[in-house]
Amino acid sequence: MNYTIVSYSIYLPVAIALTIWVANKLLSNAKVFYMDIFHGQNEQAYSLNKLIQVGFYLIGLGFAFLRLEITPKWESGVNGETGHQHYISTIQEVIETLSMKVGGFVVFLGVMLFLNLILVLSQRSASNRIKALSASRPKIEEVK
């Protein structure tokens, strides 16, 4: 029996669910930082947060779909026989294939999450520097 289709039918829902879960965690936990970056301007913070979530979905799901293909292994023939392709044919091979596919995808999501965190923290740092500079400048009163 060829278990390749079984592997696909397990990998895709797992990859989609992981992408949605990580993106939602990013969305819910980044709100505080964006509120600080945009100095309490709710609409701008919310809009940027949603755009980053959509971008995370697109990149994550795109990568998951690119990793979907499971190519059969080529086994060479014995005693002059021609070789043949070996498809996934046991439950052990399904588990091993899925562990490579899902494991690689989880590492990718982790890297994407950390890149987003670095981006948010650098924006927050820049925002705090601007806030500190504007607070230290003397106020110029309007001339009437």
C-alpha cells in the first residue's frame, strides 16, 4: 500500500493549524508593543498588526505548500536489474517522513516568529528614542 496520500492528508492540516496558531499568538501578543510604538493610536497599531498576521499566513502557508512534495526514493536494481522507485509503504516510513516535514516546518515558523519579534523590538526601540528626543527638546511657544 502507498501511504504517500496518507502522509499528505496528515501534513497539510498540521501545517495549516500550526501556521494559524502561531500567527494568532503573534497577533495577540504583539498588540501591546504596537500600541507603544504608535503612542496609543489604536487604529494604526491594529492595522499593522493585522497586516503582519496576513503576511505571516501567506509566507507560512506558502512554505508549507512548497514543502508538500514527497518524492519516492530510488532503489537500484540487483544483479543487472533496473532500479525502481520506492514509495512510502509502511507506517514507520509515514512517521519518519512526517517528522522531517513537520519538524522542518516548525523550525521555519520559529525563525519567522523570531524575525517578527526582532522587527517589533527594533521598531519599539526606535519609537522610544524618538519619544525621548522629543521630550528633551525645549518647547517653542507660539508667537501671537
